[in-house]
Amino acid sequence: MSKQPVQYEHTCKTCGNVFTGIYCNLCGEKVIEPKDRSFRNFVANSLTALTLADNRFLKTLWLTVKNPGFLSKEYANGRRVNYLRPLQVFFVLNLVYFLFPVLQLFNSTLRTQMYYLFHSPMVRGMVNQRVMDEGISLSGFTMIYNEKTTVLAKLLIVVFVWIASVPLSLIFRKKNRYFTDHVALAIELACFNIFVNAISLSVILLVLSKIFKWSGTTLGDYLNDTTLTVIFISTNLYFIYRAARTFYGQTGKSLILKSVLGIVGLFLALEAYKLLLFFVTFYSI
């Protein structure tokens, strides 16, 4: 007959309750043992805290890609236990986006700001005046600006979420959703873009660049701003179309129309975000 493990009495450090075992039966506090202080356990807990080792993270991320709008719908309807909250996923992905060299989806170089956006004429005027007033070269200012804006763009993604939720709330205003519900969907959209169009696409391009190098050609022959724009539009049209049907319950011909309007609204939100990014970067130099 096997011996049962000895159950020692403990006094809970949190509530003072006397109990046996390793968990307090009143407040759930765990008895800290020497193994809990090991480096291995510290790393394991850190990974779990970041949800990277939590299967809910993978499940939530997969649903974001497979069925856009579903998680936001579950969250808005109060079914939240089985998935991570959209904001949790956003912070984890944004951490990866911040720390690792991936495509800077939410960033714009000074050249882009000066020549390729709706507000470029205003930007050119401000930059040229700044360069003339301070007596520095445009190339020198460009170097300083690009270094600064790369960091700020990663910090200001959360601002883009709030801006992107505005066109969503206007396009789907008759669908009985609170503004915070539109914000939740905008967070899911940002997660989708960081994972698909920044992280995953960076990995794919890295692999392709190796293949092209072996074949004696370069990826740059096929990859340019037009290619990336087509990828961005295609993936976001997919997200908005599925989210319009799943999250907003949109059907019929208006589903296609509002999906297209959603893409237009997304580009306007991105334009507004990049204008804000320019001002923040410009006046912080």
C-alpha cells in the first residue's frame, strides 16, 4: 500500500487562514517553495505572464487570422474566459514589433512624409523652413528624423487604434454597437496587421530573400512599395469583409460596399495617424 504524501499545515501569508496543502482554501494564495524561486520556474512564469506559453494566446491569435471579428464579438457579448482579451494580445504582439526588426508597417520615413502622402506639401514646407532656420542639411535632418520616428511609431500604435475606430463607428453606426465595441475591433485589426503584415510577412520575405540569393537574383527586383500596398489592401479587405459579416452581422450587397468603405476609412485613419506621427516627431527633435 503506497504512502500518502504528508500534508503540512501552513498559515496563509495573505489572509492568515490555517490550511493544509499548498493553496489556501479561502483566498487561493500559494505556498512559495524553494523550487518556485528557481531560475527555470522564473522563466516559465515570465513566458506565461506574456501569454506566449499560454495556449489561449495561440488560440486567440489563430482566430484573429482565421475568423476576423469573432473574438471582438465574443468579447462584446461577454464571453471572455476562453480567449485572451484583445488588448492583451495587442500588447504581446506590439512588444515583438517593438523589439525585433520587422516591417515598419506603422512608420513613415521623412521622404514618404514629404512626397507620398496627402499632407506632403505641408510637410515639405515645414521641413524646408526648419532646415533653413537651423542651417543644417536636409540629409542630416532626415537621418535624425528617421531614427526618432522609428521609435515613436512603435509607441504610438495605440493612438492609431483609437483613430481607426472612428470610421468603423460611422460606417456601421446602425448595428447597435457601443463605441468601445468598435475600439475592440480596431484593436483586433491592429493585432491582425502586426502579426500578418509586419511579423509574418517579415519572416516570409527573409526566407524568400535567401532563396533569391541562391538563385542569383534579388528580392528587390520584385518587391517595392506597390507590392506591399497590394498586400496590405488585400489582407485588410479580407479582415474588414469577414469582420463586417461576423462582428456587425452585415449581409447582402451592402456587405461589399461597406467593406470597401472600411478600407477607405482605414486609409484615412492611417493618413491621420501618420500626420500626427509627423508632428510628434518634428517637434520632438
